[in-house]
Amino acid sequence: MARALRITYPGAFYHVTSRGNERKAIFKSKRDREKFLEYLESATERYHAVIHAYCMMDNHYHILLETPSGNLSQIMRHINGAYTTYFNIKRARSGHLFQGRYKAILVEMDEYAKELSRYIHLNPVRAKIVETPEAYDWSSYNVYIGKQKPAKWLYRDFILGYFGQNVSTAQKAYKKFVTAVAHKEYDSPLDEVVSSTLLGSADFIAFIKDNILSRAKPDKELPALKELVRKATMPLIIEEVALAFIQDKALERNINMYLCQKYSGERLKDIGLCFGIGESGVSQAARRMAQKIEKDRKLEKKIAKIEKQINLSRMKT
């Protein structure tokens, strides 16, 4: 099974969901839900997670969270792992509670904070469990509208800040914002997710590509990465090398093979056909080139400049 692409960095925001194995219930009692909230709280204390919104359904949950320390996997390992242990011990069972790995969508919060919080808080209404979001006890909605005392670990100020500086005014405006579409068809913000991984403006996605993913290596088990990061083609690599090594054709040829093997994702056979040699010849040339680069600082700097241009070129859309 293909792995999910995880894009992590300090200060990142995520919409996280996790579903019960075989779509079975992960919350069967009031105590289960209370225990899960305790793990959300401990995630904020131990791993500095910032929880902005949540909703616990019977067989899945939604969390809108921020990672000031860039440690999403650590946070989620704590939440899902600790809750699974609790659930299994309580019911004398063993094995997986959640279906595969959690799903985490990296979010541009300035653009989507309001919409995602509304989407999360309307889950029970869309599922026809309740008529109104405030009738559901297991989401952060009632805290947002002032009906329930806020837990110290839940951070609602960021989203409510879009609705006014006065808390009471912001709560009323937020309630109006959510209930306006409670019983209407409206476009889900998740319909705009790119490659099952990113939710944001074109500028945000370009920033992530250029600054976070530009050095990512091809990985056949990460299809989302393949979609987001365009491979450097052999013609592109050959063009960039030619600009730097026009006076030394032998060196140019060897560097071409070295970089084509490193960045193009093409088979050795196909690279060899391009340069008129066999697979082993390409492998040997690339290995010798790597050794030469390690010993020649001037060459190393030159190669680094070429690699930078290759990365910039492959990220253009």
C-alpha cells in the first residue's frame, strides 16, 4: 500500500482525520470520548500541539491542529497510540483500532481556517445525528459559541479572531456563519485539496513545492509526491549541464550521467541508451563522478549550482 505523503515543518497547520478499522466504532461510550479528549490535552502539554477544533463521530474524528515544533508524527503517534492502548485494554482486545494511517492535509490557515472549522463542526448535522451543531456534545462548537466553558488546551482565538476582536461579538458572528449553511448544500473546502495532501492558494502550494519539497527524492511509495514534484527530465538536465561545462565535453558527459541517474528517475538502461553505453557503464560513470566531486571542492560547488537550477526548473508549473 502506498504511504501517505507527510509534509512537516514548524508552524504547519493540518486537518487530521482517522477512521476506525473496517469503519467500526472507535467511540462506544461517554468515557471513551472523554479519554480521547484527555489525550488531545496531553498532546498539547507533552508535544506542544495546538488544537484549534475537533469533532468526534462514532467511527472517526476530525482535528484541526497546529505543530509549532514541526512534529506531526510524534503528536499523532501519541494520540492514536495512547487511545488504541486504552480502548484495547478496556475491552480485552488486541490489534489495530484505526484503519491504516491517519490522513493529514497541510492547510493554509489564513485562507481556510474558517471554512474548515465550519466543515468540522457541521459533521454531526450532515450525518443527521442532530438538527443543529450545538445539540452535539462531542465537538468544539459549543466552546466557540460560548455555550460551553473552554478547556485550557483548546485554542479558539485564532479562528474567532476572524469574526471580531470582542469575544461575545465574535461568538455570535461565528454561530451565524456556521448555521447559515447547516441545512444547505455547500461546497466542502476539502474538494479543493491538491494531491490528497495540500489545501491552499496557488501561492501557498508554490511555496511548499519550492521550499519544502524541492529536495525530495523520488519515491514510488509516495504517489502524492510524484504528483507534486515534477521529475527532472534528461533533456532538462543535459541543458543545465551544458551551460556550465561547455569547455569540457568529457566531464560534461559524465556529469550528465551522474545527474540523470540522481534526478530523472529513468532506468539505467534508458540513460545508457541516451549516452550510447550499457547499464553497468552508467553506474560506473556515476560512481566515479560522485567520488570525484567529493575530492574536488570547486567541482562540488559547480555541481551544487547545477542541482539548484534543476530543482528550480522541475518545480515550475
